[in-house]
Amino acid sequence: VVADPHGVLRQGRVFLDFFWDIARPEREVRLGATENLLRHLREGRKDDELKYALKRLVEGLGATRQAARPGFSLALAQVLQAFEEIPMCSVLEQIKEKHNLEKGKKKFVKNAAFGNFFGVMALFQSGRLIKDRKALVESIQLLKQLVYHQIYLRDLPRKTLIDIISEVPETVFEEVLFDILQNDLASAFTSPDNLHLLLVGMQKFPGVLKPQNLKKLFGSSAVVNEENIPRLVELLRSVAKSEKKGKKLPSVAFDLLQVSLKEGAFELFWKEGVEDGLLKEKSGPTSYMCYRLLGSALPLLSLDQLQVVLKGKVMQHYGEHVVMTQLPARFKFAPDMEAYIDEFLNSCDDPERQLAVIIGFSTLTNQGNPVFSSSSKVVRHLHPVALQKYVDWLKDMFLKPDLDCCLEFSSSRRKHNWENVNIVHLKITRLRKWVMHRLCTITETTVKKEESVVMDISRFCFFHAFFEAKKKTAQIREASVLPAEPVDEQFHSMVENYFFGLLQTLNTLTVLGDTAKAAALREKHIHGVTADGKLWIFLLVEYANKLLFTEYVEAVKPLTKGQMDAWERTLESVKNLQKKENKSYSAKVVAFQQLLLLMAIHLFKNPSETMDVLSDLLKCTERAFSKEPKKKKADNAEPGWVEVMVEILLSLLAQPSLLIRRISRSVFVRICPNLTKRGLQLILDVLDPYQEQDEESAVVVMEESSKKIKSAQDADEEGSEDSSDEDDTEEENDSGDEEKNEEVSDDFRSQLMNVLQAGNSLVCFHCLPCDEELDDEAMMALDKNISVLFAEQQKRIQAKKDEKDRIRKETILRRDFKIKVLDLVEAFLTKQSESPLVFDVIEPLLHVIEQCMSSDSGKQEIDFLQKTANIFRNSLCRTKQYCKKVDALKEDLHAFVERLVNKACKHTDSSVALYYFSASLYLLKVLKGNTPEKSSTPPAPLPENQSETTLQASQLLSTGCLDMERVTALYREALTQLFTKRKTALTSSMFQDFFSRFPV
């Protein structure tokens, strides 16, 4: 029971609640209670309350609840800081007396230990402990005493002791603490805690712990020397094992690293202590400590020291770790090491040191392949000078692979895979592949780079994808040095994929540079152009044109005369388009330029396939920008340029290249204002679920499996392919079950009986005596006939399975293509929402929704349905812009409304009926928002004093082109059905929406 001679407890409940709240587990409650207690004590200035508060806070330091101890410790620290008149020594004595470690019962020793520890913490956090030497000495002695209660406190007293010493001035340490800690410092090599104390003291107080004083302490003037290395290694091993779950470098190891640098013994510490000491013990904790030492050392080392570390055994061991941990369920240190590199490059201002580190990790190779990720984003911190040198180094390594400069290692897991292989050629190929991908990904990062660097990388990648130099030539920089080992055709094909991935990056690249023009283009969110407004792809086409007419340079796939003519026509067309760039045609011209230039570059990849598309595209471009007057053509006339362009875009949309599809959508957006009914119908025919997809369709869906493989230029392919794979697995399982349950056909059974009869097998079983059998020759002939029969049957089964698989794949591809075509529909509805052609889109979308809801619920089918439904709701029904000239279509739209409402009433699925009903409401909104041409006289102006509410009311009362009687009868009949028929698909929410949108 707490004594209360002055009646503090009777003064009020609020004061006592502060202490209850300080012990609460919620951190915010504890902090609030501490602030309130301080405010109360400051305002009251009552000695009895302050004494009581100190007593309660000291008692709470040893509370059994874990959350209460730090709460009371923080509150005590705040009180001591606020009331400096309170003697520190008296509080410390009070703590020792209340939480006596010797007199208390054994079961309360744990609470007493925590009470003393949190008491010292409170004194230290108050900021006054350093100023009071007597209290400081007693606190240090108490912490040293608490070290023996490691079972409860672990290493907390030792860490707190080091924290206190780090804050102590050098004079106080020399005059007060040095004598107290002398025994601990002298036994530094006996425990990691004492070693850590010595290392902190050496860094904090170099004037006290001088070499001569160190020699007096433990007989050596330096910590890191050949004599002490074995003991240091043992201490580091014990620390690594004790903190293996911490996943961070122990402080003692980092401080030892710093002291070795200060003593000029880093190489001795690294080679003998780390590489020949720690690393020799093949255990996880010590290996990870070595890796963390490597990463932590990077910012501290000079250029020469970096070379020692980056070419040493720790790097090799780290490389083996990266390769081995590709297996699942292994701890992977690669992300941690990348974080170390990222931090170093970000903090380092020396380009040479940056370059040394990035090259050092880029040359850590396994059979020629660097283990450092080729898509790592750490290069974003490179200084422009370092970045340029790194790019030059990468290009040199591609042309003249220097395997000797690489830190090569081989993992035991893969040694058996390289038998009977040209190892040198394999290493060069793997290194070149990594280098080319590293070059391409540099353009993707947010590193501050110049246009010259991006263009340099783009030209290099383009040249080695589609061209090769037969002889050195100074005209082309990329041909000034010939590859040390020729690049084969397969590698050219791989570089092609990387190049188109790079082209995709260039198409979305923000404008580079610090000029005012570049900043203006960035503000307009223009992408894919240089600071002077030129398309990146146009610069590459100009470069390609130069290569075509350069001596000693040849295309990997030489162009024929017809293809060269198409190339020259394309360049001429692009130049003509550039002349027409003005405010009205600018976006349209850029879109057509991109498509023409992209198809021109595809001539180097697939010349034969690209020629037809390019020829049609050139004709369409010429007609699209021609100034000839439009002629009204008959229904069976030659299709216009818009229809042909739509067909081209649909064919390009089926390509696996994401870049082609994006540019195709961009071009379609630009031609939407010119879209005709026939052109729109070509798009809607693709979505029509009831139309046969025959070979003569305008849309050709690519069937080759190679077209579906994700290439480098389509790395961020839509997720529909993933869903396709899931559908593949499900359907394969289904087909496997069908095959198991498949019964033997009657034809096969009869054929088998004929074979057996031909071999007299039936006679053997029914007519011959039991002891007679067919001779060996007859049995061999019979076996041969039966095996041939079963082989033919197996072929028939496999043929059926292959046919099912082919149909399944075609279905998946067609469905995937439809999902992509929906993007065109969405773009049309967004850009041309006021066009009368919008009404032609309603029923096809409804048919798609209806068919999808009644078909199988595969993931890809669900994605198709969700995308269609979202477009129908958001881009059509909920749009604020709609056609304002429907007077001529008034009768047709009323009939359309009736058809939609009747369809909703007759449907059995309410979810489908909802879409039909919503479409009818959209048409009502269009009809109501239009004004008949006969009553086109402007309304009389309202008086100035008339409010806007009157105007809004008149707009609500206006019926526009609506035939009120016809529409009212229609919806009255539908409402009657809702209340009279039990199985109707109509719902009350439909009519709530109807009445809220059309209250009249």
C-alpha cells in the first residue's frame, strides 16, 4: 500500500489515471498519458505530487507487463528532463533500492533486472546523465553488473553501455570512465562485447586510446595485425552465429572494418581475416557476414582497395551463392547485395569508383554469364561520365569479349551440363547476350542520360540485329571495329528481339535534355521524340538508310529490288507527311509516320510478310492525306482508304509485338473521325459471336506457337496469355479424362477379330486340343499383324487429340484477339461519342455479353466478359457526350428502344436483361437531349432576375425528340410485367434507375 500522508490520492482520480494509461499496451495512449502527466506537474508545481509521481514511475520500471516498462522509463526520462532540480543520484539510489538485485526473492530477480536497466535508460534519455559524473559512474557500474543477468536482458546492457560511451566527451571518458572500463578494454579479445567496446572507444576517443595505451592494455599497439587475426576471426564467427537471424551486419564487424582502414591494415584484414579466415568455414551465417562486409565496405574503400575486394574470393563465393540459390526455398542474398550497390552508387560522387564497382559486378561470371542482373536499376545513380564509360565498356566487351578480365567461377551443379561443348564459344555467346540486354535496359532506367547515349545504344543494337560489316569502315562508327568472333544468325535473331524491346522503350521515352524546348515538350506529355521534336524511330530509319548505301556493310537479310523500292517509297511518304505537319494534322501525321516507319524497320525482320502490309499502308496514307474531293460511292464500290486502313490495323493487332499494337491503336484513334459504317462493321464482325471465323475472313489470326512466345519487345504482354495457359491446363486435363473413358470403337473391334481369324487364333481356342499350340512362325506373324493394327489405332487416337488441341488453341487465340479488338471499340466510343455510328455498336456488345454469360466460365472468357461489360457501362451508357443530331433517326431509335425493352422483358437472365434495359435508357437520354428540327426557333430569353433553377426545371420538362406516348406505353407494360409475373428478368433496381434519371 502506497503511503499517502498528504492526501495526494484523495485529490482526484484524473491524476492517478495518468499512471494507469502509461502502462497501457497502446503506444499512442502511453505517449498521450506522458504528455498529460508532464503538463499536470508543470501547472500544479506541487512537491507532493512530484514525489509521488517519481515513486510511481520508479516502481513501474520493473512491471511484469512488457509494454509498461518502456512506458514508465520514457515518462521518468521526460520528468527528469523537465524538472532539472531533481538530483540524478537520488533517483538512481531510489531505483537501486526499489529493484534490489541481491535482497529480493529469486522469482523477482527478472523484474528487478529490468527495473534497473530501464532506470538507467531513463537517466540516459533524460540528457542529464552525461553532465552528472557521479551518476554516470554509478550507472556504468550498474550496467556492468547487469551484464551477468544475460539470461533476461541478453545484450541490452552492453549495447546501452556503448551508446552512453558514444555520447560522452573525451575528457569525461579519460578522467572518469577509462579507469572503470580498463579491465574490459584489456580483455577485448576474449568476448565480442569487450571488442566492440574497444573499437567504439578507439573511434570516439583516438586521443585516449593511442597505440602506446593500447600496448599497455593488451600488449599490442594495433588491433588488426597478424598476431590478433586468429582471435578476431573466432570472435567474428561467434557473432555471426549468434546473430544469424538478424539479417544485418553486426556492429562489431563494421567497426572492426573501419578500424582496419584507420590502422592501414585493410588488406591484411580482408585477405587473412575474411577470405582465409571467415570464408573458410562453409556455413551460412559466416558467408552472409562476408557478403555484408563486402557490401558495407564499398563506400569506405579507395579505388585500389575496391579492386582487391572485387577480384577476391568473397566475390567468387557470392557468385556461387547466386547461382545455387536459383533453386526454390533458398535464402537469396542477391537483393541485399543490390541494395548495397544501389546505396553506394547513390552516395558516391567519384565516377571512377562508381565505374569500378559496376564493372566489378558485371565481370563476375559463371561460364561467361554475369550473375549480376542485366535489368538491375542501380545504374540510375551513375554519374553521366561513368555511364558513358560503362556503355563504351559494354560495347567493347560485345565486340572483343575479354574473358580474362572476368572473375570466372563454376558451380558444381552445372558442371555436368557443359560436356562436349565448345566452352569458349559458349562463354562468349552468354556474355554477349547479357551485354546486349544490359545495354537495352539502360535506356529504360530513370538515370539522367544524354540523347547521345540513348542514340549510341540504339544504333549499336540496331546494327548488330540487322547488319554486319564485311570490312572495317570509318563511315559508320559501329563498323569501325569488327567483332573478334563473328555473330551467327541465331544470335542476330535474338538481338532483333532485344532491339524491338528497345524500340518500345524509345516510343514511350520522355523528352531528354535541359533545354526550354525539351521542358515544354515534357509539359505536354509528349513521348517518343528528341528535344528537337524528331521521332526516335525516324532517326533509326535514317541510320538504316545510310547503312543500306554504305560500302562493306550488308544486311543480314538482304532486301530485294521490290523491297528496296518499298523502302524508298516509305521514306518519301514520311518526308511528305513531315511537310504537312501543322496544328490541324500534327497528331494524325505523327501516328501515320510511326506506323510507316515501324513497318519499314520490319522489312529487315520479315521482308516477305511486311511487303503486303506496307504496300497497302502506303496507298492508304496517300489517299488519307490527298486533297481530292470525296466521291459518293455505291455499296459494291472499291473500299475507301479508311476501310483498308481498318483491315490493316486489325491484322497488325493480331501480331505478338506490343509496340505494333500500341502504334496501331494510336493510328486508329487518329482516323476515328473519318471512320465509316463499313469500317466500323469490320471491327464489329470480329466480335460477332455468331459469325464463322473462316480462312477468308478479313482478320488473320496468327496460329504459330512461336508467335505467342513472349519476346523481348513484348515483355509486358497482357495478362490474357496467362489466363490462356490456365485454360490450356484445364482443357488438357479434361481431354486426358475423356481419353481414359473413351470406349473401343466397333470398327477397331471388328478389325481385331479379322486379324485373329486370319491367324487361326479362334480355331486354336475352340477347335484344337488343349495340348496343341500355334508354331513360332504363325505366332510371330500374328503378333506383327496385331502390332500394326494397334499402331494404326494409336495414330488415329493421336490425330483426334491433335485436332482437338488445334481447335482449342485457335479458340484461345481468337478469344485473345477479340480482347485486343475491344480496345479499338473503346477508343471509338471515347473519341467519337457524338457520332451516329455509336448506335451500331450497342447490339454487337450486347450479343457478346449475352453469349459470354451463357458459355463456359474460363478465366480468359471472364476477362473478355468483364472488359466488354466495362466498356458498355462506362464508355457508352454513362458517357456525358452523345449524338446531338438524331432528328432523322428518330423513328429508328424509337424502334430500337422497343426492341431492347422487349428483349429485356423476354430474357430469363436478369443480369443480361439489365444490360438491355440500360441500353434503352441510354437511347432515351439521347432522344430526350435532342431538339426536333421543326421547333428549332431559339427559346425566349429569361428575365435577369429569374433564377437558374427555373432554367434547369425547364430543361427537365423538355422531352426533346421523345415520343412520350409511345415510350410511356412501352415502359408501363414492362412495369406491369415486373409486378404481375413471378419469373420475370426485370428487377426493381432497373425502374429505380429509370425513375431517377427520367422523373417526368
